[in-house]
Amino acid sequence: MTPGDTTPEAPGAVGADQALDGKDAPRKPRRFLRVVLALLISLVLGAALAVGVAFFYGKYLFETSGPHDEAAIIMLEPGMGVRAIADRLEREGVISDANVFLAGVRLSRAERQLKAGEYEIPAGASMAAIMGILREGRSILHRLTIAEGLTSEQAMLLVEAHPALQGDMPPTPAEGALLPETYSFTRGTTREKIVADMVAAATRTMDELWDKRAPDLPFKTREEAIILASIVEKETGVASERPRVAAVFVNRLKASMRLQSDPTIIYGLVGGKGSLGRPIRRSELQRLTPYNTYLVDGLPPTPICNPGRASLEAVLNPPVTNEYYFVADGTGGHAFSRTLAEHQQRVREWRQIERERGLR
């Protein structure tokens, strides 16, 4: 071969440029795809790992003890959404992270189950426990006690003064229309509702007891039974005496004797105020009012207080006795007598006790 000549190529041989563009060309994209695929798998695995770590860490935070060392009172108003509730709980310091609480509630599908109310969150309660409290609606219960023997006016003063009740005062119910009892309610209950509950409780109680009343009682209506029960309620503070006092008044009514009850005189003087604050004067014993049962036959026109269940039971099913009188015995109770002579002796004994104590 002379200079300048080219070496003949072997049959079927391929040039260098042809090798790159021909048979070996697909290897480069396949290598690139494997790298991309490996990167994608790594990213997916990394993301899955991150999600898993985040989930289990969030679950740990949701179920671990809360940050508060003492029980806390939390108020959740009606209409608050789950985000607002989470923010309130975090702001009050009973959860560490509103977003974790929010996620836990949503994963539990409890968004629409959290109830408004006033809650006591126990010290160290977890977010999961708090969610459970709110789902169950275990609101704090407040109480209002209406004692036996209070007038309706006195009871309404207690309703008006209770700080957990809200709303305007309803009209004062009729005397004897309320049932003395302890009533439980959640903060925000209206005064109108609690009074309605007291009236309804009195009606239910009377409905129950009226059908079980003894025969041949000296009164015909429920209202008359409540009037007599109110007098029994005011005559004694000793629970065990109520049936015996009721029997005395029932016996006197059957015998057409006047009741001669001091509490009725007091009610005629002060009305719903309830208390005279001093002994009855002789002139007041002689003052004619519809409530002076020393001068007026039978029952007074209305109850003189709100009687409790025990007094209602006593007048509707009084024991059978032959006693017609009673007077204070100086111990907080009463001495009972069958005859006027016995009674007058008991009265003299009581007057002597009063003189010794400087009451007269």
C-alpha cells in the first residue's frame, strides 16, 4: 500500500462512529433510566419513611400525657369548629400542639362529635383522653339547692344569684308551685329553664302522690293538699315529726277546729319575704288577715311556702292519731297532746323555758 492509500476495510466491519450510533447506542438511555428509577425509589422510600416517622411521632404526642400539671376548666362555646377548639385547648395549655390534636380528631372521624360545654380537664390528660371527654360531652354539672320551706320569692332570689345560669328571670311562680330539691345543670342553662324544671318536678311529684292518698281526707283538691303541706313544712324542722304534725292538722280540720298555726300569721304579715325576724306580737295574733288561722276557719287561701316531698306525703297519708295540739318543747321539736288540758300544761312548761332563756 502506498502512502495516501487507505487500508481496505474487512468485509462487514463497522467504523467507530457507526459503533457509537448503532449497536451500543441503547445502552446509555437504559443506564440513565436505571439511575432515575433508583432515585425515584429512594425518594418514595424516604417519603414513606418520613410519613411513617411523622405518623408514629404524632400518635405518640396524641396519646402521651399532656403538659398541664393541674386540672383545668375549659369552656367551649356552641358553634366552635374543631380548629377553634384545638386552638383554644393549646392556648389554655392543656395540649402541646393544636395541629396534632386536629389531625388526631380527623383521623378518628370525630370532627362533628365534639360537644360544646364547660369541661374539667384532668391534670396530665392526653390529647386522646381530652378528645374522649369532648366526644362524650362530660360537662361540669353545677347545682342549685332549693330548701324545703322557702317561698317562691326566696327561691327566685337564689336562681337570680347563681353565676352559672344565664338569661333573664322569668315571672315568679305561684306559691307552692316549685319542688324543693337540688337541681343539676350545665353552665349556660337559662334561668327560665331551671325554673320550668322546678315547676315540672312539683307537678310530677304531686301527680305521683295524689293517686296514692288516703281516703276521707278533709280536703278535696291538690291545691288544698299543697296548702296544708306548706303549713306542716313551716311548723317543724324535725323531719321525723312531719307525719305527726300533719295528723294533728288533719284531725283539727275533721273536727272543724281552727288550725291556729303561727307560720300562717307570719305569711299574712310578710308574704313571700318568708321571715318576720322577730316573735309575733299579741296585736298581730288578733289582726284579721286571710292567713290568720287563729281567726279564720279552715285553710288559708294559698300555700305559705314550697313544701317538700316528705310534707306532701305526710298530709296525703297521715298516721291515725288522737292528737289535736302541739307546742315547742325547747329541744327543737314539739310536745303533742290529745286534750286541751294537756296542751295548756305543755304551753306553761314552754313559757317557763322561754323566761329562763330570756326570750320573754
